[in-house]
Amino acid sequence: MEKFYRDSWVEIQLENIIYNIQQLKKRLNKETEIYAVVKANAYGHGDIEVARSALAAGAKRLAVATLDEAVRLRECGVEAPILVMGWVRPEHVYAAADYGITVTCYQKEWVEEVLSLSLPKPVTIHLKWDTGMGRIGIRKKEELLDILPLLKNKNFHLEGIFTHFATADEISTEHFDNQRAYFEELLHLFRANWDGEVVLHTGNSAASMRFPEKMFDYVRFGISMYGLYPSGVVKKEKPINLKPALSLHSRLIHVKKVDKGTPVSYGATYITEREEWIGTVPLGYADGIRRALQGAEVLVNGKRCEIVGRICMDQFMIRLQEQAGVGDKVTLIGTQHEETIEMDELAEKLSTINYEIACMISSRVPRIYIDKV
Ligand SMILES: Cc1ncc(COP(=O)(O)O)c(C=O)c1O
């Protein structure tokens, strides 16, 4: 959004995204390239802007979850290879082939349906192997052997193979090692039954940062491209010193000094305990500021202030530590003076993970880009 009339906004430091990619590149083997994962509007950061910056920083390809996300990137002029990692209906491969978008394949029935179409050009596919995530993918060797002969057809261009790790961000590497070993087994079988060259990719942020030497042709870099650690374990290990790209801000739209015993917001669940300065912030649950964040803190003039009373659809109230003015900046995620509120702090308050916080800031909040490519 170029022009907006709100006093609440998300700021995206694109240079931090570039920095995080460059740090990962330094850590990876020379032959390993990067897929920038920009699904879900680039984890809420803005797909087009992030895609452009990531490619400028040296990522070679993009990955999304849905065909619509991929088409949007193409229609905005992004020319890099794009992989849809999720399900695409067989009849929609016309569009995929037309836009030059790579889709994910893992079912014999799906392959048979695509075989029955008369495609003007082949659709590029990556085979997905479920080595232990239990979500989508070919699981058994027989399934692989069933599918491979069908792919030797003019409707298909098999360009890649991938799997996804379920526990790469945990201390124990047992399941991760089992998944890797099974991937190698399937790969051995594949090579014995397929002549062409394919690209291989297995690692997400956690795997690529923690075990760079175990990666193949590409890694799929999501959460950490945005400067966030995939888990507390990885944050503690800090294989790379990441820089968060997103901060969330607003401005006070009303400030009042109220007497002891004053109720605040719906349900009057908060009643001031003494004479207090109460500030109103123009953000609410329609912006993704969940009601359960009541009691969380924000920054005003470098000081932490508690969210008091129920969060409304478009506004919430805070207890100021001292008098402040209408227009003073309020930071929900980010730094003011010496104080920082990380996305992880909000995630902990909501008993969730930073991924969900990044995705939950709604499209009603304008995104401002610093250092646009
Ligand atoms: C198949 C696949 N690959 C890669 C990623 C990126 O993972 P991360 O954000 O942990 O780097 C995801 C994200 O959920 C995914 O589903």
C-alpha cells in the first residue's frame, strides 16, 4: 500500500532480508542454492517486495504454497522459477504450464488425470517424498515405482525431488536422521529407475542453518529469511545471527488521566487501581491483534506499557508509565530506545510460534518497505 490514512503500520527492513540470505549463503556449501519461501504473502511481509529482494540477494528460486500465490508473483512480473509446494488440482496444470510454474506431484491418480489432458506444453513437476512428516508425499517404494513409468510422458517434465523435515529444529536429531536416511534410500531406487537429471531439496530454515553440509542442490529458506529463529533450540544455538525484518507500530490517538476505579473497555474487566494515564491505540483484533494479547506489553517512548482491558476490533488501551501525547509512537514489535519486543514475546504470550504471529497481522495494516529493490 503506497498511500494510506492510518496511524498504524508494519515496517519491513528489506535490507535485513538480504542480510539473512547472505549469511545463510556463507554457511552453505558452494553448490547449494536457495529457494526463498514467500508463501502466505511472504509470512505476512509482502510477497512481491520480499521476492524481489530475495532474488537480488542471491536466492535463485521462489517457493509458495498455492497456485494462486505463484500466479500473483508472475502477474507482478516476477520471472524466477516458482515452485508450488502444496496441492494443485490436475485440471489446473494448464494454468501452471502456461505461467511456467512448477507444481508438486505425489499421487498416481493425480498423474493419471494429468495424462488424460491434452496439454499444449509439459508441466514441470517436483516429486514430493514423505520421509516422515506425515503430510503429503510418496511414502512407499512401491508407490514410487508405480508412478515413475507414468512420468515418462510428454505432459511431464520431472525437474526435481523434495522432502520436508518434521523435527529439524529440535535437539534430538534422531527423526531427522531417519528422514534423511529414508530419502537416500528412495533416491537410490529412483536413480536405478530414472535416467534424467533432477534437482534435490530437503532443508527448511532449521535444517539449512544447522546442518548446511547435509543439504543438496537447494534449501527452502522460510522463517529465518525474515530474521526469526524456527524454535527456541535454534535461537539458542544461533548458527547465524539473524536480523528481524518486521516491526509493528502505531500512534496514540487519545491520552487521558483517569481516577482510581475507572473501568476500561468492553465488559469493564479492567478497573484502574489508582490515578492512571490511559492511552488508546488504533489497532485491534481486525488487524490481527488477538484479544488474548490483553496483558501483553507495548513500547511508548522506550518504556513498556501494559495492554489493559479487552482488545476491541479496531482499538485497544494501554496503561502509560507517564504522561504521553497524542501522536506518540507505540511499538508492538520492534525497538524503541534500549527496549525491544520480539515477535517471540508475543508468540509466547499466545502459546504459539513466531510463524503464526507474522502471518496473523492482517492485510488491513499497511506495510512500509525500507530499501525497496
Ligand atoms: C514444504 C516446505 N518447505 C519449506 C518451508 C519453510 O520452512 P521454514 O519457514 O521453517 O524455513 C515450509 C514451511 O512451512 C514448507 O512447508
